[in-house]
Amino acid sequence: MSLYSRITGTGSYLPPRKLSNAVLVAELAAKGLETSDDWIVERTGIRARHFVADGVFSSDLAFEAAKNALQAANRNAQEVDLIIVATSTPDMVFPSTACILQNKLGANGGIAFDMQAVCTGFVYALSVADSMIKTGAAKCALVVGAEVFSRILDFKDRTTCVLFGDGAGAVVLEASDTPGILASDLHADGKHVGILCVPGHVSGGAISGDPVLKMDGQAVFKLAVGVLEDAARAALTKAGKTEKDIDWMIPHQANIRIMQSTAKKLKLPMDKVIVTVDQHGNTSAASIPLALDYGVRNGKIKPGQTLLLEGVGGGFTWGAVILNL
């Protein structure tokens, strides 16, 4: 009998502090940076985002999202034998946020590690967890995307600081005798490392370099639309599907224009695209599982449907997953 993996539960968590564009614009104006709600909405589709409070870290957000996913899957933490946390904003240099989360959940003893592929991180992590389940290395996995991007933003740069938010999303992925994850297509091209990066690190007890996010928005947009279409089509081919088989596209929530352009290239109407960027902003590796959980819990996404998950991020990384829920 073939061994497959299926998503059996989804969960998410957003910090309580929600900043509308109006609130953020006022806070930025107090710091001498001028922007507007119209400027943000027109270019990105973002109307609000969530920021963590002081003392709250990625593992805290991941913990809440993971609890919700486990509850949805009717599993307890002791049944989890693999935890992968996709994050670019870990709690500390080491150990991994996954190990910290494992301890908070009381799921100690299984495999736990972080995945660093920035905004594509959840797609990468889901593919790795699928592979590990198929080889028998794990039976019940927690795959989490968790970010606190508010801590790495330059609030003097209006082209980036209005884009990002904090949050976490999670899925429980379990061994199954029926196919769930059908195919994935993953890529990276390091020659584009400079168009989206945080070029800083810790050295000798101090920050070396520049520890805030830098982005060439036009270069990212141009590259993203092309590679997302290519990855989606490649994953569909591997799964023996076409775009007509897609019930829902759940893209990385970076920018409504990128999402619209990708949907158009795949001949998908926007009413088949889960959109949360307006309320969450870009939550990097958390954006896809956040959007997935949103779609499941509001009744849009139903069991048996075919989903396309796709992401693109710094590295430059990109990828897509086709799955049956």
C-alpha cells in the first residue's frame, strides 16, 4: 500500500494589535514619514496588518496557531513526531524556533527544525514534511509558518514598512492511504539575493551590517509573476492536473497586483483566489497557512477540493504545491 500525506487540520493566530492604514499612517507621520491610505491600497491592496507586542516572539504565535490546528485535527501534541517551522524571524540565533515550539507544546522527542526560505518557507516546509511522511520518517507533522516582521522593518522607508505584518498559520499533516499532497515544484536562484534581503547579522556581540529589510519592489514584482506561473504549471503537470481542476488558489499574500497577475496567467477568476492581504498585509512564511485556515474556517474551502498553494520570496525562492484537502 502506498503511503501519502494529507492535511487533517488547519489553524492560525494573529496578534491582537491590528493597525489600519489610517493608524499606521498617523504613527509614521509622527516620525516624519509621509504616506497615505490611498497610496498603500492602490499599490498593494493592503488595508491593515497586525503587530506583536513587546516580548512576543515567533514561537508564541506558532504555539497558538499549532494548538488551533491540532484541535481541528483532533490530535494532541504528544502524537506529533515532526515539527517544521518556516520563519525568517526566529526567536534567537539558535536553537530553532521549532525546538522552542516543541517544548511549549509538550511534544518533546520527535524531529524539530526550522525552514528558511522567506516567503516561500511554508511551501518548502510542507513539501519536506510530505517527503518525510512518505518515507516513513514521521507519521504526524506540524508544519507552521510564523513571523514577526514588524521587528525587522525600516520605518523610515515607506516602500517597505507599510507592507508587512505579524502572524502564524499551521497545518497538521498525517500519513494516509489516500493521496493528499499530490505534487510540488520548488526552486531558488541565488543571483537575485540582493533584491529582497536583510543584510545584517550578529558579530562579536553587536549587529554587523544593516538589520532591516531591503527590497527592490519593481524587480521583485517582475520576477514573481513569471516564476509563480511556471511553478504552478509544473506542479499541475506533475499532479496530472490542469488549471481547470483548481478549486482554490492560495497564494503568498504579498501584493494584490501580483496575485491578480498570476491568476490571470492561469486563467483563474479572482473568486477562486483566497485573499487576506487586505487585512493581514504580507506575513511572509505565515501568509499561505493563514489564508488556508481563513478559507477553511469561513466555509469557502471544503474537503475534497483541489488547492494550489504558491509562494515567492527572498533568496530568490519560489514554489508551488498541489493538494487535495
